[in-house]
Amino acid sequence: MPDCPSPHRGRWSEFRSPFHQGSHMMINKKVLVCCGTGIATSVQVANKLNKMLRERGINASTKECKAMEVPAIAASFHPDAIVSTTMVRSPADGIKVFKGVAFLTGVGADKLADEIANYLKD
């Protein structure tokens, strides 16, 4: 095949999609993040979680809510996992709940992010 002179040749190699990390495709997952009031804490945890999961090859779509809203929000959002800074029960079989306090304190955050990422990849 002859070499085609194109002004666009080689540009795809420079393109970095947010869904690629290195040569691996990012995995898209949904995570519900909840706290007692659904205001600041869950937003802070969701931001930290998103960053740490992205570093592990997961593009997480997150939604924040109050702990008491988990059953209703989970029914419409259909999360793959729940991360909570307070005690909540899983609203359905197959949705694991992770204790997210480590994302606030920083103590054990990497280990927890690894655990969540491994769960989401399975």
C-alpha cells in the first residue's frame, strides 16, 4: 500500500483518550458514595476514590448520597459497589459495601483502593 501523504498521519499516536491508561483500556464502573448527610464528606471521598481508581485502570462514575437514600438511589443508579463513611447495608445481592473512612484519613487508602479496584475488575 503506498504511503498516503496526509496532514493527519501520526496524530492518533499523540491522542490520549481518558479511557486509556498506557496500552490498557479503562474499565467503566459505577460506584455509589454515601455519608451521613450526603453533603461534603461523600463528595470528598468520591473525588479521592475517582483519582485512585483511575490510577488502577478504572473509570468510575460516582454518585453521592445520604446513607438513608442508598436503597432508592441504588435502585435507579445500579452501582457496581458502594463506598460509605457510615454503616449501610447492601441494598441488593451482588453489591458490595466498602468502608470508606480511609479515603478521609489517608490511612490505608491505597490498600482500600486496591481492594475496590480488584473487586470491580472481577
